[in-house]
Amino acid sequence: MLVRMLIGVCVAMPVVVVIVLVVAVIVCVAVRVVVVRHAWEFLQSGVFESL
């Protein structure tokens, strides 16, 4: 029973780590896309021209 649990943990841990990494990458990309999009709209709205 204990051995089976240890094997389960050893199998599950890399899977959990991979899932966490994938989620982190997706979040980073999504945040970057949103920031770039807002920055582009900000630049196109002519804020710098009025300064």
C-alpha cells in the first residue's frame, strides 16, 4: 500500500509540475498579449502627439 502510494506520488509529481509550468507559460503569454495590445491602442490614440 505504502509502496503503491510512493509510486503514485513519483508518477504524479512530474505531471503536476508540467501542468503548473504550462499554466504559467499560458498566463505569461496572455498577460503579455494584453499589455502589448493596450500599449498599441495607447500609442495609436495619439497621446504622445498631444504632449
